[in-house]
Amino acid sequence: MVATAMEHNLLRAVIASLLLGLLSYPAAARAEEALSLEGKIALPGVAGRIDHMAIDIARKRLLVAALGNGTLEIVDLAEGHRVKQVPGLHEPQGVGYAPRPDLVAVASAGDGSVRFYRGEDLAPAGSLVLGSDADNVRIDPRTGNIIVGYGSGGLAIINPEKKAKIGDMKLAAHPESFQLDAMTGRIFVNVPDAGRVAVVDLPGAKQIANWTVPGLGANFPLAIDGSGTAVAVVFRHPPKLVLLDTKTGAAMQQLDTCGDADDLFFDTKRRRIYVTCGAGAVDVFQGEASGYRSLARIETSSGARTSLFVPELDRLYIAARAGLLGSDSAVLVFRPLP
């Protein structure tokens, strides 16, 4: 039997559809293999923006700075629910846990304070006023000191035992994300209002370099890879992930990423980078011999831009704010695959 022209066209359409499916399958498979949504931990009654998080690994507690709600949310990860809420904070932005003194530090933009709480029961344990816009919190693993970004350009070094500022490092403008390289004693700091990444020598308490990436602005998230050879920075305008050489500041690679990013992390075990974005997605990049490539984009929810990757638990936690349709704020729990 001789096939008609219509049958030929139909056959071609079927073959084209099958080929398209085969071509798109690997990308879909990779997306499924990158991250799996393991669960959601509800934060009922928490309104507004949620900022950064920290981990008390010994107790498996996630510490969540609920900026818009004026609270610190304490989540028991083993039980999968909130166990405590610390109220009365003024726009909490950053939180850190110092294991040696067993102390939680919360930095608030509204009053420029750093408030301290006992790790065991979250009872108040003192406070310190830095001046204005206290923000990200980091713990120096070598000394146990607490480092807080604040004001119009400063990193404060705080002794957690005395609850006192023992050092100050000046910057050109307000610091956003910063990370300490414990091997070299250098701190890499995003200073978006000055359009640069600052490099600070912690022992000398002074800035030693400024790096810029022409054509890119609004650099907020920053992370250092496990080998200490690369700093990853995400710019919002336009949205780009940039890998910088830690010795020279040279841009080694630029990749497109999702919009309104606020956190990123290296997954050393899998040679991956996770970027979480307020546009409602987490981007996953895979490291290879030639550099990083885009592996997957997983949908989250609008405004879910802050996160915490915890290698000890092998989980990525993403803060999702309350939805317009009445859904509770929640912590999304993603398990990396494989």
C-alpha cells in the first residue's frame, strides 16, 4: 500500500516528537538527580521576609532569622518542627552559633544590635550595640570569635566570652555576604554599594585588595570552595555566577543564573554549587575538569532566596516566606542526589 502525503506528514510529526522527547530527557533526568524535596517544616505565624540561617549541629537545630516577623525561629531537624521562637528582635538579619561558648548570636538591622542567647535553652545572655544595620554573622573557627558585618562599612570582631568588640575592619560601604578562609586568615567580602569584592587580612585587621568585575553589579552571595582556590560570587545585575581566583581576583568563569540570589554554597562531595534565588528557584552547577556547567534549575517559591547547606547532614535548607494564598512560611528540605 502506498502511503499518502498526509500519512507521511503524520509519521514525520511522530518521529519529531519522539526525537524531541529523547533530546529533552537528559536535562529532565539531571534535574531529578540534582536535588530532591524531602519535606517542608512549617513556621506558622511567621510573616514577612526571612533572612539568613545557621546550624547548631550537635543539637540538630536550625536557627532562622525571621526578619519581617522580628523573631528567631528554632527548628528541631530531627523531629521536623519548630521547638521555640525568640521574639522582640528588630529586623534580625544574621545569626551564628559559636560551639565553644555554646552561644547563639543574632544581628539585627533595626537597632544595630547583636544579641546573645545560651545554646542550651535560648535564654538571653547579653547584647552589644554596633551602631546600625548589623547583618551577616560568621564564626572564626580558629579563635571562636564572632565576626559581624554592620553599618556603612565595617566588620566587627567580637569576643563571645566578654560580649565585647575587640576589633574593627573598615570597608568602603556596607558589607553583604562575607566568608573567612581559615587557611590564610583572609576574609572575602561583597561590598555591592562600592561595586567590589574586598579582601581583608584578619590578623592585620586591614583591607589588602579590591576586586571588580566590569559590567556586573549588586553582588550579594559569596562562598569559598573547599580547596581555597576559588571564590564564587553571584551578581544580581545581570544575574551571573562568577568564579574568581583567590590569589589574583581574576574572573575564571561566568555563568547565567537565577534572579535575586541571596545565598550560595559549595557541595565539595559532589563538586557542585547551589544558588538560591528570590525569583523562585535554586540553580545547581556541576564542576568538571573544564569548569562548572549548569546542571539543573529546581523551582521553589517566590521570595525563597536565603538558604543553608549543611554538609554534616547532607541537606540544603531553603527559607520560603508565607504565600499570598495563606500558606505558612516554611523551611524546604532538599536532599542532594545521588
